[in-house]
Amino acid sequence: MSYAQIDLSGQQLSRVDFKEIAAQITVDPYQKSVSGNVRVKMEMFEPADSVFLDARNMIFENVLLNGKEVEFRNDNQRLWLISNFTPSAENIISFSYKAVPRQSMYFINWDIAEEVEVSRQVWTQGQGRFTSHWLPSFDNPGEKVIFNLTWNFPKEYTLVSNGSLINKTAVNNNLTQWEYTMHAPMSSYLVAMAAGKYDSGSITTGSGIPVTNYFEPKDREKAEPTYRHTKEIFDFLETEIGVAYPWQNYKQIPVQDFLYSGMENTGTTIFSNSFVVDGTGYNDINYVKVNAHELAHQWFGNYVTSVSDEHHWLQEGFATYYALLAERQVFGDDYYYWNLYQSAEELKALSDSGKGEALLSLKSSSLTYYQKGAWALHILREKVGDRAFKEAVQNYLNAHAFGNAGTDDLIREFEKASGQDLSDFVSGWLLQSAFQGTETLNSLKKSQFIRNYMEVAALRELPYQNKKEQLNRTLNFPVNDYIGQEVVYQLAGQTGPGVEALYKKAFESGNLYVRQAIASSIENIPPQLKGDFVSLLNDDSYFTVEYALLKLWMQYPEEAGRWIEKTANIEGFFNKNVRMLWLVLNLVSPQTAKNDLAVYYNELGSYTREYYPFEVRQNAFGYLYQLNAFDDENLTDLVKAGQHHNTRFRDYSRKLLAELLKQPEYIERYSQLKVNMSPRDETFLSARLKSK
């Protein structure tokens, strides 16, 4: 056997082309397992003694080549077929497999007792090269395949996957079968499924593409603000890019405990349900940016995929740039330039600290790939002009449709369309680690809004008396969102004649974001402004309400009952920010009746349970730490949280656990608790207790 001769994916790509993967897949959410029957079509270009599919920790049976048994080897990383392969147009590999995925397929809340009302979901996240943990496929994004997947899943749930749903049938009393088909090839990391209890709403784009927006039944009233502007974004991108949307349909599915904000699976974006918002939450945190970014990826990343990780900016830079253009369409020019300004500040700070990164790199950060990539495209458009820019983008996409491309391919199209030599642009924006601050500043100054903002920002170091007239003029109606906030931030901590009058003017501007800036930045509430500050509790902003509630309680504790009563029925964001603050203020307020304390404490403590979204759990852990009020169940929940699949939450929980274990009290409590923990939890905790 010499299967190792083509161990590299790139070598295999030159010898064989995998055309289609058709699979019938059964997902057992209770056992957290997946099994299936797979049929793979391939064409051999050159002789070879083996071919492979990437397959992590799977069991295989009935492995056949063109209907006959074939020698195979499973090394828990790949399924190798060993044979005398010769050039041939069509070959069929078939097999059955079983797996218990260690990552990339996530099972949410299937261990929770049936009587507990929770979101039970299964969803996938194949970012990069991880689909091979649940489906034999190809880690190399250069191998593009048509995936036709049929799924079996418990009948009470809706299952969504790539492509068109052509059939839905009952398998038996327990399972429903969902048959999806694709018309065009894609990289394996873009294969996806999500299952849960969902309802949906549908729209049709201007070009006739069907779009389905999913939501949990409990979130029906939040569907409109969550998916607001979806049609406008879709129609804008299709027109602006100038290339028809390349897939059959488009679907968007929110899931619990997602690893990132969203993932652009082909025609099937999965995103964090922390973006499912009501009308008030929309004003603070909404899905528009993620919506536009993942949709732009359907062209940049899905339709044309970067040839290697070194060219990753071709996906993320383009998606960020075109999303920002779509947001400009929705929110206006000031929004567009403000976001460019903010990202330029971050990139310049990184560069000035000596940590700047090149766009063409294997090791750059998300800030570079996303934001510097978007800036490079913004500058390139200014350099070559709108006509040449659009022509080059269209030619680039059409030339590499359903394939792969590199930066040289892109620059070639821009040089052709513009007639310019772009070597200086490539050197300065793609190859240099330093951020081009001067060129960036000159571009930003083309915006009158940015010039006005920078004029006000330049006043920061001046004494209040030397700038009060200019600050006053800036607050004349209508007040700009961003410049108005800058004025308020400069007022923070100021005293003297006229300060309160300026605050009064800012309050009366009626600008939601200026008022939010007051709530977040004011140090002490002047008595003359108390009434205005109380009015912040009525604003359509959960950030504002949270800031205002805390500061009113701190400055006027004798009136705590008034503020608490006014906000008693406000939950806030997905992480229950207002509700949890409300509970904590009740717990520490002397006016709270003793018989209510246990009720409030039990509610706050319940939010650490493992079936709640991690954003809720993290907020609850933080407050319980401040109160030093962990009960035994909270401490056990923290151990489970330290093993969560979401790395941000897991890392937070581990740091908090480490802080607690610095105290003898918690070492003793955990030493007693671990006796009754599951083997997994006990092992995790014991490793941390050993060092104490």
C-alpha cells in the first residue's frame, strides 16, 4: 500500500475531481450521534493507487467502489480507498458511517428533562475545515462538490439545510425525512444543518429569489425587527455587485450558543439568537450588520472561494466592505464614514504599536482581514473609480464562478478594467504591515460629517470655558448622532456656569443616542437635571435604561422603590441585562421586603443553569460574583460552564472559577461538591483543585 503518497490535499486535487456527495443522514440528538449512507461521484484525471475523504473519528462499513468491495483504511482522520485507479469519467464510492462528533455539530439541551421548557436544537458550524467531523467530505476548500443531503430527524422539529427542500415525509412514528438538493458545487465547510422548533416567514427578492426567515415560536413578535431590511439588503447587494445571486434560495436561522455572530453557509446562514431583538433592542443591537455580512459572503467566499488561507481577506474584506455599503443604504452616509473612521482608529493604533499586519498573510487577525480588507477596497474604489471597480468585481466573480481565486486574480481584473498599474496599491495595502494612515485620513476628510466630527473631537483637551460656545452650537437641532455624543462625552466631569444648560439642551434634543451618551457618561446627576435623567427610563434603548436605573439607584437610594417599580417589567436584551440589574438592586436595597429577597435571589441564581443561553449565564455569574452569593448549584453550573463549546464563555467561566479557587472557602466547598458530580465534571474540577 502506498496511500501516503498523496497525503496532501493539493496533490489529490490534481488527480481527481469529486463531483457530488449524496447522503442520507440520521441525526440522533439524544445520543449526540450521526450516521448515514453516502454515495460519492468522482472523475479520475491521472493514475493513482489511492484516494481519500476527510473523516474524523468515524466507523465505516460496506465500502464499495463502483459496486464492488474495495480495500480501505480508516486512520480516524481520513477514509482511504486503495485500488488501481485509472483515468475515468465516472466512479462511484459508497459506504455507511457512524460518528459521535467531537466538534462542528452541536447538540443543545437534549440532556435536559423533558418537562423543562428549553430550546432543543442541533446545528453545525464547519468554519474552515471541520465538516469532516460529522460528514465524510473535504477539508480543502478547493475541492468543490454538489451536496444533496437527505436528513432523518425527530418529527416534532423543523430541519433546515442547504439547497431546495424537495420532499418532506414521515419515516416512521418518530422520524421525519427532509430531502434537500443543490444545483451547484461548494466547499465542504459551507455544508450546514440546523434543527429545532421553528416557525418561519417568507419574502421574495426583486430578482425572484425566495428568502425564508426562521424564528422560534416564542419570538414571533421579534421576527420583524430582527429581519428588518433583509429584502432591501438583498436587492442592494445584487444590484451593487452586478452578478446575480448564485444560489437557489436563501435561509436564515437563529440558534442558541452559537460560536460566532453568524456563519455564511451556502444559502443557509446560521446566526446567534442574541440578535433576535424586539423594537427597542433593535435601536441598540441588531442583526443588520451580520445579515448584510453573511449575505455578501454568498458571492465572496461561497461563489468564489480564496485559493488558500493566505488570501482569506478576499472573503472577509469583501464581505465587510459590501456589508458596509448595504448598511450605508439603510442608515446613511454618516453611518458609513463613522464605521470607517472607527476601524481606522483601531488599525492605526495596532500599527503604531508595532503590531500592524499584512493583508496577504497566514497569521493576521480578524481586525486585519475584515476591517483592513474593507479599507483596502474602499481606497481601491477611490483610486480606480466606480465604473472600473464594478467592472473588475464582476469580471473577477464571473471568471472564477463556483471556483477558487487568489489576490493576483483580483488585481489582474482591476488593472484590466482601470488601465492602471496597481503595484503601489498592492505594496502599500496588501503587503505592508503598517496601516496607511495619511491616505486613510485624506479619504475620510472627503466626508463633511467627518470633518465636522474631527473639529469637535479636537476640542477634547481644551478647558470647558474655551469651547462651551462651540459645544452649544453643535447641539442645535437637528443633532448628529455621533457628534452629539462627542459633545456629551466632553461634558462628563465638567462643572461651572452653563454645563447644566448644555446637558439640558442635549436632553431636549430628543436624539436617542445623545441621551444614551448622557446616561452612560454622567458622573453625578445635578439636582436640576434629576427629572430629565428620570425620563431616560422611558427611552427606547435598553442600554440607556440600564445605565439610568443604576445611576439613579446609586445617587438617590432613598427613592429606590420608585426606580425599581418603574422598571419592574423590563427584561432588556437577550442577556436580560435590565432584569438582572433590577434583581440585584432589589437584593441590596434595604426597602425590599424580606419575604421577597428569596424570590429575587432564586430567580437570579436560576439563570446560571446549563440550559440558558451562555449570554444569560455569564451575566448571572458576574452578578453572583459581585454579591458573593453562589449557592452549591451555581458552583456546579460554573464547572459545567468551564467546559462549554463556546470558547469565549468557556474562558470567562474558567477565569471566574480560578478566582474563586483562590479563596479557602470555595476550595472547601468545591472539594465537597465534586463527590456528587458526573465523572466528566469531577475530572475537570479535580485538575484545578490539585494546584491549590
